[in-house]
Amino acid sequence: MTRLVVLGSGSKGNALAITVNGATLLVDAGFSAREILRRAADADVALDAVAGIALTHEHGDHASGALLLARQLKVPVLCSPGTWERLRGRAGGTHHVPLTMTSAAEAGPFRIEAALTSHDAAEPLALAVASEGAASIGIAYDLGRPTAAVRYLLRGRTALVLEANHDDVLLRTSGYPPVVQQRIAGAGGHLSNRAAAELLADLVHPGLSVVVLAHLSERCNTEQHARETVAPALASAGFGGELHVARQAGATGPFTLPIHPPRLPAESTA
């Protein structure tokens, strides 16, 4: 059984937990270590058998609590070499497991694959987490544009946690200076509701059970805007699973994911 809980997601912090047969993998730790421990306890996520903390990139809303928490839990941090280069000055003996695009990494029962994303960070990644005989989950935050590599990584997953950061109209009327708007909407920024809907429609397959929209902007998006844009696109593509929107203030889930056959073979993902 695979259990997914989004501990919180938004511009103020991002973290989620995947549990398989009693072992847990944390993906991102964008809150303080104390806050992550509190949220995990509130969501009934046991952190006494954590296999590691996987990071998408080094920005504070994804990594601020990672190093301290890793030391407290005595677990490795799994991230790209570029992300680790930005973090290691504060590592204090924390063990690093590299995540690369050429080979999968392992932590406990978890197999983690990665693809480079388009974002203004050192070496940001989208991640896919799977375990033998269990569901697989794709996670992609902070991707200004969904690259071909990201699209391939996310195909055939049981659940997807995908950024739907902003509504195009709300961004234009947000009061942000033009340069900030350009950064958010640009190739190195964040995915809009519209772009998320287009990507998700392309990723729908019979085994996709759960979609969680994440990293919503507090100023440039709402749950209603995100749902109203994404839900019709999913429905048109034949999606029969559950659509959820992650909250910033507390946990979303848990989601118990069914076991499906392995992800689609290469010839089916072209």
C-alpha cells in the first residue's frame, strides 16, 4: 500500500510524505524542521522510519528545513549535484545521495528518478517515486515550461502532484511589477493553471488515480480558479480519478493509492 500526504504547499513552504509498508520518503522540506515534525504528527505520518529527504531544488520554500531535519532523523538528503552545491555549506555532516537524470537513486524501498526542470535554480528537478509492487508518484513544482524530459518522467504514474501556480488574469492584475510578472510567467518561473491543465490532459491514462494541484500562489491564484481551469481539461481527456488542491496551511490527504501495472513502456509514451 502506498500512502501520500501533502504536508503543505504554496509560496510559504512545500513538503510531502510518501509511505510504503511503514517506510517514509519526504519530498521537499520547505518548512522548519519543527513545523514539518508537527505537520507530520497531525497527519499521522510516522517519521521513525524515514528513508531520506528528496529535494526538487534549493529555494527556501522547498529546502529550508531539510538539513536540520536530515540530521535529526539521521537520513540522507537526495538532490541534484547543483542543489547540493548550494546547500552543502550548511550541511554539517549530512549525507548526500546524488539525483541525476541518467540513473535512479534508491532510499529504503523507494526508487527515485529525476528530470531537469526549467526554473531559476541551480539544478532543479522533477521527481518520480516508485517502489516494487506499489504505486508510483510524479512530483513537479516550479517548472516554467514542461520539458520533454519532464513529460516523459511523469507519464504512466498512479498519482501526480503538479504545480498550478497562477491564473493568467490574476497575475496580470496582481499589482506585481512587470519584471516580477515576467519572471513568474517566464520559462524559468512557474506553471500557470492553463499550462498545468494542458500538461495533465496529455498525461491522463487509465491508471492515473489521483491528481493534486500544488504550489498555488496566494496572490495570483485560488482553489476555484485552479479547479475551474484544470477539471474540464482532465474530464475531456477521460480522467476518472480524484482531483485535489493542496493547501498551504495544513495537510492535504492522505491518499491511499492502488497498485497498478508498471508505467507505460517507451513505445507507448511517444
